[in-house]
Amino acid sequence: MKRITIFTLGLILLFSCNTPKTSYNVFNPGQEWKDNNDVHINAHGGGILFFNQTYYWYGEHKVEGKIGNTAQVGVHVYSSKDLYNWKDEGIALPVDSIDSNSDISKGCILERPKVIYNEKTKKFVMWFHLEIKSQGYASARSGVAVADNPTGPFIFIESVRPNKGTWPVNVQEYHKLPVSNTVKSNYCGGKGCLPAHVDSLNILGRDFKNGQMARDMNLFVDDDGKAYHLYSSEENSTLHIAELSDDYLSHSGRYARFFSNRYMEAPTIMKTSKGKYYFIASDCTGWSPNAARSASADDIFGPWTELGNPCVGPDSSTTFHSQSTYILPVQGKNDAFIFMADRWTPENPIDGRYIWLPIHLVNDKIELKWMDKWDLSIFKE
Ligand code: DGJ
């Protein structure tokens, strides 16, 4: 009996040692993407940090079922040397399962986490879109957390409504007029809930005192080390680009508003070696995919010129059934950028797939084309 048990155990051990782990040398957009444990990567609405010759992918850890659209676990982090194969590094920022009064208590909505490294403080700084538990999408806040190591643990600092009591550099005179009492304080998010002329509502003025709304977001560190927070503001109608403080832990108070009344979500940004900034975002249709938008500028604070839908070919009107989340500069190559997007599955969010595609720079515009499979050799050195 004992012999059989040892024999069986031996077989199991031998089998599990010899089971080949999935390894990749190509990207397969929209397919299952397994980590070093052969588990589909769980880092949705994600972004990438490159630090010490390693890429770190941070994203929303989703669980099965509709409850997975709320934060039950926290922010997941993976590491990779080659961008194809990812090692599970665990939960970088857990939600708070003990203190139900915490801003990040289990069941809140914590979306689109991004991490940047501050050269001066030697800290890793994470910002994310936060909706306080049980308030739907009404709170529209930004959370910030900090860590000494890229894989965490990140310590939650606070959540804010950015730029409280500060006007943007391109404020209009009408914003400073007394806010009309027809401006309700509780508009629902999304374009369905607002009348056509959002500017007449002066949402910026309404939120001046308590801070601006901040939902879908991204971070960008420029060549001079200045960091920027981009977020859908003013009931999602208008994008704000806001400079962060030198330690990246707060807003400096210098910010500007763009694409007024264009309802852009999922903002992403890149900068070419020629110093041109490109921007890709989505329309505002909940979890359903829509046609992407793009724009370019010579200065991050504008003016920004819209360039239309960057996607071409079949399924370009739905961004290939996905929504932007980050633009990843490939290290060691010149002007090589990867468009990262999510193919959401809100009925079972853990199954959401990732769409990574090369960005083509064509005549001062950017172009995205569907590819079933591709690898980094598509980029010139
Ligand atoms: C679209 C946003 O881009 C997502 O991050 C998420 O907030 C969904 N809306 C919720 O409907």
C-alpha cells in the first residue's frame, strides 16, 4: 500500500515537473494570455513601468461574475524581460478588507491603475481612478499609493478630487461667473445624462471649490522628469491634463482642459523622438467598444489637433472590440510603441482579453491595424 502511494506521488511529481509551461514568442491579441503559472493574466485597465531592465504590468485584478466589476482584491502586478512572457508578482496594492470606512475598502471601484518611478525620491507612485464603495460612479476621485519596490507593497495615501480651488491655464471667463442653480450637483456620468451644450452647465465652475471630477486616467512622465495625470473630467465631457508635484504625490495646480464636450474616455499618450505627442482615447459608451479617437500636439499643454479614428480595416469602428488603456514604448528601439487595450467581458470580467498592437506612424498620424499574431521584429531598431 505504502509502495503504491509513494509510486503515485512520484508519478504526480514527475508529471507536474515535466508539464511544459506555456511560453510565447509572439503576441496573440484577443487570445488567452497565460502567466508563469499557466493562469490567464489578470491585470485589466493596465499600464506598464520599465525599471531596471524589467517591465512591470499593473492592472485591475478581476474576479468571476458581475461582482468582478468592483474591486474585490486590488491591483495585480506581473514582471517580464521580453514583453511576451509574464511572471505573477502578486497583489501590489490590496483593497482594504478590514476597515469598511477606508476609501479603498473591498467592493469599491478601483480602475486603470498606473505606476511611475520618481528619480528624486526613489519611490514608485501609483495613481488610479477610485469610486467609493456603494456610490456607483458618483465620487469620481483619484487614489494615490506609494512603494519602495516595483512589486510593492504599495501603501495607500489618500484619494482626491484634483486641483481643488485652482483654475486651469485655459479657463474661460464664463467659468468664473457665479454657477447657475440649473447646474445640478448630481449628474449621472456618461453622455446620455447630459444636455447637448455641456459648456453652458459650467461643470468646471461647479467643481472649482471641491476639486475636479477624475475618472478614466493615465500617467505620463516627460523627458524632463515632469509627470502628468490625464483624466476624463467634467462628467466625462472634457479631458484634463494636470501636472503632478515634484514627488508625483499630488497635483501642482497647473492644468489645462482639452476636447471640451467630446466625451473621451480611456486616455493614453506617447511622445516620439521628434518631440511630437500623440493621444489615443475612446468615446464614452460604458463597457461596450466604440471607435477610438486620436490627436497630436507639439506641447503637452496643447493645442491638440484631433486626427480621427486611428484604426483602419475590419472592426475599426469598435477599436477591434476593445478600449485603450496604455501606450507602451518598447525599450531599445526607436519610436516603437505598442497600443494596449482591453476587450472587456463585464458579465465575467476575469475573462477579459488584452489587445496589443503595434502603432504605425504614417504621415504625422498614427495607425492601428488588426493582426492575429505579431512580434517585436515588426519594429526597426
Ligand atoms: C468605461 C471606462 O473606460 C471603464 O474603465 C469603466 O469605467 C467602464 N466605463 C464602466 O462602465
